[in-house]
Amino acid sequence: MPDKPDLRKLYHPTAFNAWQFIALVGVVMSLGAQLILALMHHPRPDGFHWLYVCWAALFVLGTISNFTSKPGGHHHH
């Protein structure tokens, strides 16, 4: 019987791979930029919302990679 998937890979930063972590940091930085723009009463640039779409796509692809990788199967140079 196959092992259950480790669902911590979806929500716990210590279980994220590099792509998921980059996406998480990107969302936090984008939210920070949006907050700064709002506090300075500047309008958001056109297409700013696409950043969140890109971060979400990167997180989903990273999650797929994280779930399909073999534990301990890291490539060493």
C-alpha cells in the first residue's frame, strides 16, 4: 500500500521546495508593495494583479514537483 502524501508540503514552509518558497516570498513582497502603494495613496499599476496569478502558478508547479520528487533523491554536483 503506498504511503500517504505528506500534506505539510502544502502549508508548512519547512516542507516547501525552492519554488514554493519563492512563490510564498513573492506573495508577501507583492502584498507589502501593495500596502505601501495604498499608504502613499498611489494607484496600483495596471496588471498588478497578474503578479498574484504568477505566484500562484509557481506555487502549484512547485507543489507538483514537491509531491512527485523522491525523498532523498536530490542531485548533487
